[in-house]
Amino acid sequence: MPAQLDILALEPFYGGERRVMLETLIRCSRHRWTLLKLPPRRIERRLAAAANWFAEQLSRHWAGRVDVLFVSEAINLAHLLQLVPTLARHPSVVYFHENQLPDPPQARLGPYDLVNLNSAVAATQIWFNSLFHLKRFLALATKLVEMHPEISGRSPMGQVAAKAHVVSPPLDLNLIDHVKGKPNLPARDSRAIFVETRAGDLGLLNAALSDLSGRGEQFRLITVGPVETLSDRWPRRTISERDDVGQVAGMLEAGVLTCIKPSAVSDYMAVRALMTGCWPALPDVGVYRELIPEPLHLSCLYPPEPAALADVLQMAVASVPSWEPPDYRQRFGHFDAIRASKVLDDRLEQIAVAGVDASKLPPDPSSKGKSRR
């Protein structure tokens, strides 16, 4: 097996965290990557049709070597392998940035409810961006299987759990130091609130900010993502979702970071903003309990209700000048682009050597002591 592998990566939803991860990984990896992608539109359409589109492109244009197939959960891997049987000869990894399993599973099956489960069964390995996500996926998938007798009689959950691992997405943390070195950066404003609106609960944010304003607090917003349903009552500046440098500059300018995605399984912007020194005002559910040191949970995490978010924001805008953030650089070291890319590269080599039989893979030391149930 060559030290430098040929990785074929297919990403049907190339935007946000998926784009950031793949750009960073391809730049830092020692392997050769070929990336085929589609724009980030309508996830249900990607689940339904991405396999067909990529199969057609590969049949027309692809003549390269493949050691490992690398896809996200936004594609139906099982269907793709049926359409392109030659890919089934190679090991495959599905990276779960999110999951589209029903929550909670409904008695009436939706047209795409089983796509992620089918992909997990078809893959050699399935990787998750957080421990919370891995546990959540296995719990939802188990419930989904139990609700369908035609599946539960031959439940795949044992084999799915055996090949599920947490693999941190590479993130260019040095970008923060790069932006800090730029001239004429605005000073940190304790009343500037940085918030990503994409896939967020804008109703929750509008209600919380209205409450905060009613308490007499002055603030302004630095936003990334859509703002159509965000109230324009408060001053705000919006940064492009593709402007990574501008986003980090906005984080360095803001005193407070708030997140409005209570069910988030990962949040790379929160990781970056925490490392810049923002005071966190984050949901007390999802991945955020993993990101924030436990001693800060009471003062920095809020139950997803407007009044609770307003309480944490009010404390933040009043306390930021004396805020001394923890050493997040050490805490988030596993996200570092070089370190995380090496972990992925090494694991991909192991998968390539083992082939399509995941049982030949050595135990994953990163999973020791982590309950998956």
C-alpha cells in the first residue's frame, strides 16, 4: 500500500462546516484528494438525487485511482454503490456533519428517514464530529429500527455501532493569530454580540434581544448567515459565510458569542470564537456542553428559552471587560488542522490496508472509555 493514498471525496452539500473541513483537510493531508461537489441547497434533494448525479459524473469523466471513498451523510451511499459497483470494491468512510434521522422517529416513515442508516450500513466506517453526535445518532437509529419490524428482525445496529468513531474535523486555528496580526483591527466591544444565524432559531434570538433591550441594555450584532427573519431593531453588521478572515475579525471585535442552534451536533464557529476570547452564551444542550469547561456551565449555558438567553446575555455584556477566558487553545488542540489531519490520514491508511472488511481494523484508541449508548 503506497504511503500516499488516492482519496475520492464526494460532497453534495458543499458549504459551512463541510466546506471549511474539506478545504483544510485537503490542504494539510499527505494524501492525494479528488473532490467532486455540489452547492449547499435543499438537503432532502441531495439525499434523493446526489447519488445519481455523482454516479453519472463518475461514469462519464472518472478514470483515476481510488484507495478510499470519502463522502458525507448528505448522500445515499448504498444507492451510489449500486449505481457504481466498482466503488464497492474499495473501502468507504461516511463523515457525519449532521444527521437526517427523524427526531424522534415518527410512526409514519418519511421518504428519506432511512437514507443515513442505509449509508451507515454500507460504509466501511462512519465518523462523527462530536461524541454527542455519535451517541445521538446511535440512539435515534436504534429507535428507528425498533419501529420497523422488517428491519428489527435483523437489526444492523451492532455492526453500525462497531464502526462508529469520533474523528474531529480539522480546523485552521492559526487563522486567529494571522488575523490578530492585521493592522487597524477594531478594539473589542463588550456590547457587540457575534452570532451565526444559519440554521438557527431566529424567533428565540428576536425574543431574547427584545427582552434584553427592554431591560435597558445597549448592544449591537455581528452576524454571519441569513438575516431575513432577524429583526432590524438593533444595529448590526453582517459578514459573508465564505469570508473566514472577516468572521475571525468579527469574533475578535465582539465581546460576546451567542449560539441559537439548540440541537447542534458540532459548531466550528463557536470553537473559533471561544478561542478569540468571546464570552459564551450557548445552549445547555447539544455539543456545547462538550465545548465549555464544566465550571462555566452555570454562567454561560442557557436553556433554550428567550428569558434565559436574555439573562446570560445581560450578564455577559456587563462582565466582558473583566472576563478571563480559559485556555481554549489547549482544550481545542484536537481540532488543530495539522494534528487532526494527521489523525484522519493515519486512519485512512488503516482503512485502505484493511479493505472493505472493517473487522480487520485495529481498535480505535480514541474510543476507549467512551460509552456509545
